[in-house]
Amino acid sequence: MAQATFAPAVDKVLRTAFQRSVAEYWNTNQDDPVNLRLGEVDGLYHHHYGIGSFDPAVLEAPDNVRGARIIAEMHRLESAQAVALLDQLGPIQPHDKLLDAGSGRGGTSFMAHERFGCQVDGVTISEYQVGFANDQAVGRGVSDQVRFHFRNMLDTGFETGSRQAVWTNETTMYVDLYTAYAEFARLLRPGGRYVCITGCSNDVMGLRSKAVSRIDEHYTCNIHPRSEYFKALSANGLVPIEVIDLTAATIPYWELRAQSQVATGIEEPFLTAYKEGSFHYLMIVADRP
């Protein structure tokens, strides 16, 4: 297995009981079929959900191919989500450096390198994910440009002002936003950009709903209220330039997933939360002046 380029002691990366529990969750769910089955479609493994309408014809396919076609369609939607994120990074040059904060199995990082031709570093507190993604980089022949590290996104150790863009793709629910955004602001050069795709609870409805609480429990995470994102961005000098509500765009993914071979039962809470308005799926784009 390929080795990360930086290997600090575990207790230097996992500093709290919560972080250790999150790492354990992702380290021990190595065979989770959701993202693995989808990644097998084209060798691009994501760790997030999807957006866009699905082709209803996949649900009418013959029994012997229906399951595979649903999986392929779900993978198309999750790749479309990553494309939407990359579209917001701004003008990226081959000499720029990017950071994927909470990089999972590396899918978005590989798409960024293929699109921009620049260096991409991914960080995750899951040692399993680091090894998996670095093996993927070797297999793709890009390990000199796309590297994954066992590091904490709250304290990456990378050089101040070294990044043109940083993104988080469904990972901010695992961290304190103020600490994370302080680190991202440190890493970004002036004029750099941060893009976030996340699920967040709707402050307007008061305390988090039962459905949102079930999502928290299922994924061992701590979903933040919508307002907390903008408070934390402002506190760290990151200025939102665009906010895109992806809630309606992600509902079809969950409706399709509920009918797939990889459904886990968490589909119902997601659909309930989105449709009742207690949960939003947002893309936030912010610049560092």
C-alpha cells in the first residue's frame, strides 16, 4: 500500500475523543458498499452524495441489469456534484496548489487534477482513506501531483499562503467551523477561494429536527445550523461571494438511492428532512481578500 508523504503520530492528528470516534467510524467501514459500488463504475471513488435529475428509464430496466444501471446513474449524479464544486474554484493555473479538506477516497481531488493540471493535496483523519487514495494515485500515475496525508484539517501543517483554493465536500459537520476556517484563511493566498458543499440544519425551524438528529447519529457527525457557517466565515475574514441552494437538486439522488441495492435506511431521514425544510444542502463560495 502506498504511504502518505507525512506520517505524524496518531495522537498528534486525533486530538479529541470525538475525532477518534470519527476516525474509527471511517476506518472500520471499509466495505461500505455505497461509495465502493459506485466507484467501481469508472474507478473514481467519491465520499459524498449527488445532484441533478436521474433518468427514470433505469427504474424500468430488466431485472438482470436494473441494479447496475441504478448504481451507474447514482455515480453520474455524485460526479456531477463534484463538477459543480470544481466549477466554483475560479481560474486555477497549473502552478497552483489546492487542498481537499476531508478528502475521503480521493475522487474530487483526482477530478481537480485532471481538470486543472495542478498539485492537489488531500487530508483526512482516516488512515484507511489515506492508504486507499494514495494507492489510487499510484494506479492513475499521478502520485507526484496528487497526494493524500494523514493530517487534521484543523491543523494541516502546510505553509501559510500556499493554496489558491481549498474545498470541503460534506466534511464540515465533523469539525469546529471557527477553527477550520481560521486554518483555511491561513492557507489561502490573497485572492484565494474556499468552496463548501454541506448539509446544514435550518435555523428558522428552531432546534434540529428528529430527521436531522437521525442523520447525525448514523454518521457520527455534528450537523451545524446554517447561520453558523456565515458567522464562522465572517469571523475569519472569508467573504461569501455566492450561496447556492442545492436542496431541490439533491432530492432525486436520495429518491433513486432509496430504490437501489445499496440503500441503508438513512434515505428516509434525508428525504424527510429536505422535504420538510429542516435540512438544507448548500454550496457556499467565499473569497479571501
